[in-house]
Amino acid sequence: MFVTPKQEKALRMLLANGPMYGLQMVKSSGGEIGRGTVYVVLTKLEDKGWIESKLRSPPAGKRGPERREYSITGSGRDVVLAIDQMRVACSINLAGG
């Protein structure tokens, strides 16, 4: 399992915040995910089965195109858990425990 820092950030944002749009993620990432990379990251995560997306119509009374909303899957949650477990194991090993 290989996860880039941007992929991990996206997974953690979806886990913490629930479903989000791509540009919401850009704004919420604190500069870690940019406009030029957000959809590349999301496409790769969706290809791995760690997130899923749905097209959403604009809210009632508003105009505009449909937007794609992303949410984490059970597999994506498992990936975040595995990352956390690996970090704990590494910190124990580095501490001599």
C-alpha cells in the first residue's frame, strides 16, 4: 500500500469532515492540496476504491452545473487506520520499546 502525503491529507479530511467537493478540499487543506492536483489525487483514490463520488445537483433555487461530491469508503477508513498503526509501531521501535 503506497499513500502519498496529499492522498493521506485528502483521506483524513474526508474522514473528519464527511463528504466534500474538490474545491472545498483545496480551501480546507491549508495549502497542502492545490487546485492543480486535487482532482488527480481524488481520481487516484477513487481508482483504489478508498473514496467514492456522486454527482450532486445545485441546491434548490440555485443555478449551475452538477458538482462531484467525494466521500471516504470503508476501505479508505481502513487505510487511515493502517497508517496510524504503522506510525505507532515505528515510534515504539524508535523509542527502543
